[in-house]
Amino acid sequence: MTPTQSFEAVVVGGGLGGMTAALALRQRGLRVTVLEQAPVFGEIGAGIQTAPNASRVLLRLGLRRRLEAIHTEPQDQVRRRWKDGSVIGLTPLGDTVKRRYNAPYWHYHRADLHRVLLDACVDPAGAGPVVRLHTGSRVVALDLADAERPAAVTEDGRRVAGDLLIGADGIRSRVRDLMGLEDTLEFSGEMAFRALVPGDLIAADPATRFLVDRFQSTIWYGPDRHLVHYVIRRGEFLNVVGCVPCTDEVAERWTATATASDLVEAYAGWDDRVAAMLSKAKDDVLCSALHYRRRDPLWVDGRVALLGDACHAMLPYQAQGASQAMEDAAVLAEELGRVTLDGVDLALRRYADRRAAHAGRVQEASLQNKTFYHYPDGPLQEARDETLRRGFDGESDLSYDWLWSGTPLKDPDHGAYAYAFAR
């Protein structure tokens, strides 16, 4: 990738999607300013899974060595039955995925991955202009008086203009609201417990030692709820996400805190190893109501465009939320990297055309999995489990082959950034 452009982009939102976009645009030669409303840059949350479609984007940005220093590589994706923990499905990951997709399936602590992206954005030795980062910059208005120079207006009165503006500001996107787009947000009726369990406690207990003997990404299926866990920081923590019916308090507040006892109680009656695992969590469990957006192809208005959860927020039942935002960033940078200033409007429309249908399919698949994961015991559950036992390529209508191959990119240098076993 040879930086060739010199126009300006303003990215509102400094999460994983916004920072991936900022870095990708920087490497295409754009001058990028990121506005983050929080007082410091960082990621709230714990673990994140990047399937090959997202890993491929990150590798293409030249981050392989830095990612290898922080990643954990699961060897399998395992499905277990809630009542007795029996394995009802297994997908090989590790080298199998790298050979098939030229990119790995890796786990990270979200803060570690965010730091890698942030450091690359401001590295003076990197390709393209260093990204300008501003914290404490809550956007309260858009100034669109000059259609070719949209500007974000912050709460403290600053006006930050660019040749284009990207709203990467999350599921409750202020940029989206200021664009006057339809409110597509839906409440799922569920909430997620998120916790980090110290890995040494898991390893010391014979009942849970198996969780760190072989790194796996595990989903337990049960009536009306499911449980996901995987190792991050090479065993320092077990990342746990439990999706259950939402309480009235969390539905009203969006977020709340809970204890390890609350987490154990939510899975009462499950395999004893579940309680043994969950009881080791610290009493700082985060609960968050799960919302998603209805599928919507309208992502662009003039030189203002949306990215990530702002346009295609999805339930976490395909582990693809951040990965789809990273695909957005790759396509956005590719389209903008092929035009001069007078082609920005068309480039943004091409970006939305290429990504909206793709991300929309993943949104719908994630919603389908809400039902697929939560069948009560009975004929539907038995048919699902039999399908998993026979071998499968994706739980929903989407195959892993389609999902993990990602949005096709046009960059002729693609092969130079694919994963290779040789150093």
C-alpha cells in the first residue's frame, strides 16, 4: 500500500472500529483526526475473538508482530450441552484455519488489541500522516453548511472539519442521530454477563483444569440462555460471557454490576463444572442489555458515513461485531485510497454498497442464533444437536467459509499481507 492521498477525514469514536479505520486511512495517505468522547482512549470490556476475516484486515495493516505478542490461539471451537457438559460439536481452529483462510483465529484482551491499534496510529515511523487523537471530545452537532467540508461540533464548542466525516461512535451513535436517520435500534430481551476469571484459579481446581489444558473457544447451549468462555493472555484470564433473559433493572439502565454469586445463580442446574468455573469470578461482573439494529442499507449522507455498530449493531451470537467493523474499515480505506478529492462522494457510496448487504446478512445470522442457541430440551434441541454431531459449517444460514472469507478486497497486494507459516 503506497500512500497517495492528502485529504482529511474526521473519525468520531475511538473504539476498535474507529481506530482500525483511522489506521487504514492513514496508510492510504489521508490526514485523520479521531474524536473520542471519553477522557482517555481505551476499551471497556474483556475478551474479543477475531475470526480470520478480521485477522486478515489486521495483518494487512502490518500488525502481525505486535499481534503475535498479545494473542492467544484457540485450537478448537467446542459446543457443549448445558446439563452434562457433553461435547455435541467441534470445529478445528489453530493451524487448520490458517491453512484454509490464510489468516488466524485469535483471542485478545480488548485493551491489548486497542493499544496495538492506537500505537500504530501515532507511530512516527508508520506509513502516512500520524493520526491526531482528541479525547474529551463529545460531538453534539454536525455543521453541514459546506457540503464538501462536514464538521463535527464538540460540547466545548470546537469545530473539527474534514473532507469526510465517519461516525464510528457505537450502538448509540450520536452521529447517526444527527444525520436524522431512522431509529433502527431493537431490544433483544436479553442481557450479557461479562467477567474475567483468574486463570491460576481455573488451573488449580481439578474440576476446571481442563479449560486451560487445551485452549478452546467454548459455547454451552441451554434453554433460554447460553454461556461462552475462552482463554486470553495465554492463560492469565478466562473470559466469560453469559447471555440470559434481561432483568428489569438492566433493561432500564442498559448496564449494571453483579457478583460471582449472581452469575452462578443464573446457571443453576447446569453441569457442576459451570458453577465451579463461574464462582471463581471476581465481584465486578458487568451486565449489559443486548440491543441490535434492524438491517438498514442507509449508511451515507453526502460526505458523512457510518461504520460499525453505528450502522449494523448485532447480537454477539456470531462473535462478529468488532470483526465486521474492521471489514468496514478495510473497504472504506480501499475505496477512498482509489480516488482524489472530487471522488469522495462516490467512494463513500461504493463503500456502503459493498458492505451494507454483507454486514446485514451477519446481523440476521446473529439474530437467528439467539433462537438456535436457546432451544428448550425437546425435538428442536435434539435435531440441532444431531446436526452439530454430524459436522457443520456454521450454526445459522451463513457458512463459516463465507463468513471467515470476509468481504472480497480489490487490493492487488493482498497476497503480501496474508498469513504465512514461514517467517
